[in-house]
Amino acid sequence: SPMNWGTYTILIFGVLTIVPFLDALRHAGRLRVGGAIVEALAHNPVGMAVAAFFALATAAYSGVLVNVTNQAVWSDTYVLGGLYVAFSVLSGFAAAAIVADRMRARETAGVVRSGLISTAAVAGVLIALFVGNLVALGAAAPLIAATTALVAPVFWIGAVGLAILYPIVVLSTTPRLALARVQVSQLAVVGIVVLLGVLAFRYSLLYSALAAVSP
């Protein structure tokens, strides 16, 4: 069952996240025991690759599960798993944007800015492929046109507008140098808006199944 495999994946990924958490405590000066071991584990290339694999698997799991358990709605579209990965990465950059503002980490802000723009662009391409695939399968109406539970407005305004178009437009028109020097707080606002857009994406995907069976 995809649900069983997903449970194992999330469990393993949850355990693996303990290492970078301890490493962050060490760099903040709050971990006084086992620092050398944590350093070796946190920056080991093999360990980082394994953690990255389970991170991607955790991100894709929700999309694969929704596709499998709602076949009548999604008609086995091939894009949903990758779309969930893209939006999960987008939410990660959004959270990093808020933290970069909180910590006044200007170097990190520049990296996050680029990551938000590129990931939003990838998510935009995937969501276009996703909608196109659903249209070809004759299963797009519950997502892009249904007013049940405000699915279509939330999808277009939230998922497409806030999560994809907003960070691309705002950050692309902000000079990199200006952002690095004086406008770090703007990045936090973008991060909050993108997180709302990611929530809108998940809301619209889940509730479109309800719209598909509503009269």
C-alpha cells in the first residue's frame, strides 16, 4: 500500500532530521556534548544524499497517495507526485526566507531569493502540465472551474497567484543588491505569502475531490 510505504518514509526522514537539528544547536553554541560526532554526521556526503532522498520521497508521498486514493478524480495523472515535490521545496524556501529575515542573514537571503524564483518557475511549469493533463483526460473541471468549497478560486488565486506568480514578479523586480543591503524584510513578506499559496494548493487539491462528487 502506498500509505504503508509513505509511513515508513516519513518515519525514516523524521529520524534523519535529528542530525541537522543537533548540528544547528552546535553552531548556535547550545550543544556542548558530542559536537564532533554531530559535525561528522551532519556534513557527511553519503548521509546528506540519503537524507535528500528521503526528503524528496516524503514530499512526493502526498501527491502519489492522493493520486492513488482518488483515481476517479485525477484519472491517474502522471504529474501529481512531482507537483507536490515542487510545492514542498517552495514551502521550504518560504520558511527559509522568514528565518533569514528573523536572523538578518543577508547572504542566506540572496540564496533564498534565487531559490524562490527558480522553484516557483518550476512549479508553474508543472502546474501547467498538470492542468493540461487533466484537461486531456477530461478531469479538470473539479479543480479549475468548481465553486464547491471555493476550490477553483482558491486554486487560481492562492496556488497560482500567491505561490507562483507573486514571488516571481516581486523578487524579479527587486534588484539583488538592494535586497541584500536594505530589503531583507521584504523577503519575509514574500515567504509568508508563498506559504499561504502552498496551503491554498493543498486545500484546492484535496477539496476538488469533494467538488467532483457534488451535484
